[in-house]
Amino acid sequence: AETAAFRAAGRLRGYGRTTMVTTLSPCWYCSGLVRQFGIGRVVIGESRTFTGGHDWLARHGVRITLLDDPECVRLMTDFIAAHPDLWSEDIGTEPVA
């Protein structure tokens, strides 16, 4: 989703003053995108259901705002319970039997 949002934002001369807003902690792929283009800030809805690369981003100067929003947690918990195979595919793990 972050890649689609990045593309939809269009071309900019610099991304240091931009903010990426995401429901979950960005995966390693998306964290690399943030670093490669120098996005200055990432706002994360929750990181309980998935802990991506936000600590790594913070260590490299990206300002991280972790909301730990109960609605985001509920949204993701419900989605994972309803679609465990899709969730496993999305995060690159084997489905839990």
C-alpha cells in the first residue's frame, strides 16, 4: 500500500518534508522505500499485529509517530482473524494451521 501511495503522490524534487501515513508499521520493503527517497516522517496507526522496520527508520533519522490507535488494532485483528491465509501471504509467512 505504501508503494501505491508513493506513486500516487507524484514526482517531487525532494521527499524530506513529506509524511507517509500507514495503518501498520512499514514492512522492510516499504521501509527501504522511505529511506531511499528520504521521506522525513512516518505516522503509524499500530504496530501490535505487525512490527516492521520503524525502529530501523528511527535510527536513521526518520521521525516516527506511533499512534497505537485502538481502532487500527481492531481493524487489523479482525482482518487477520477473517483472512489468515491472505494475511500470511501479505507478510511472507506460512499460514498457521
